[in-house]
Amino acid sequence: MATRVLEQNEYRQIIGLLLDGFTTHTGATFRPNRQIALAFQLQASLGLRIGDVLTLCLSNFRNGKLETTEDKTGKLQYRDVNPAVIECIYNYAIDKGIKGKEMLFTISVRAVQKQLGIITDYLSLTNIGTHSFRKMYATHVYEANGNNIELLKELLNHTSIATTQRYIRVSQAAINEASASVNFI
């Protein structure tokens, strides 16, 4: 089944559990994992696929910009990045002793997916995968920029608007609000 857009409250829960750790329903301990938390934060903040996030190096971020070539499409991503995101990356790199062309992450896509599966099971979330973070980015950008689908298409490096349209969904909160506002009684 296709993954769905991650809601902001779900995002906060997942990142919180990754940063703090938790004990599963079976009593197993899930230790804090800042590396995976940052990978998801970057995916949600940059809109990249998880595989592209995991190959990022400190040198991909210069002068407030991201410069990387996407693995799936071979297309260049060259754009400004929010200063708070850059600061977070640099602080992480300093803490971990990462320099220049060294990769920020030392984990595989499969390992990230497995850890996310443990968390989503714990939170009883369904249809959430790593791509849900990219879809959350897409939905946020779309809504924050006057529903400009052409802009979003370019940011996601999609070849067609049809592909981009599959990413943007109305949030569950908006659906609930619209539904609850109707009263003909």
C-alpha cells in the first residue's frame, strides 16, 4: 500500500521518540537515535528521498545552499536552505567530528525503514514510510506557497504535474475541520 502524508503531530511524535528513546509494548528498549532523527528532519525540511539524504556530506551545504545530484533522477538540486536547517547540520557534524566530504550518515535505507517500522507500530500509525516525510514536505510547500503546483514540481524534481499531484493530499486535520463545520440541523 502507498505511504500517506505524515501529519505534523505524528512527525513530532516520531522525532521525539527517536531523540528520547522509549520502551516498546513488549518491554524492549529503543535507544535514542539522533542520526535517524536528523535524517527524517532533513527529509521533511528538504523534500529529498531518504536514499539521497543518507548520501549527503557536509560539503553539500555551502553558503546557505544545498547542492546535490539526486540518485533516482540524476538531476541537480541547487537551492537555498533555511538557516536553522544549516545550523542543525553543522552542529551535528561538529558533535560527530564530520568534515567536508565525509558522509553525514552511516546507516542504510533498510535500517532506517526498520527503525521507523518499530516506531510506527509503537504509535499505532499505518501507511507511514520514509517517503511520508517527503510527502509532508510537499504538502507544506504546496499550502505555504499559494497551491503553486509548478513550484512544487520543480522542488521535487518531478517530470510531470501528475506525479506531483499524487504527493499532495488534504490533511486529515483539514478534512476533520471541514466535516465538523457542516451543520444543517
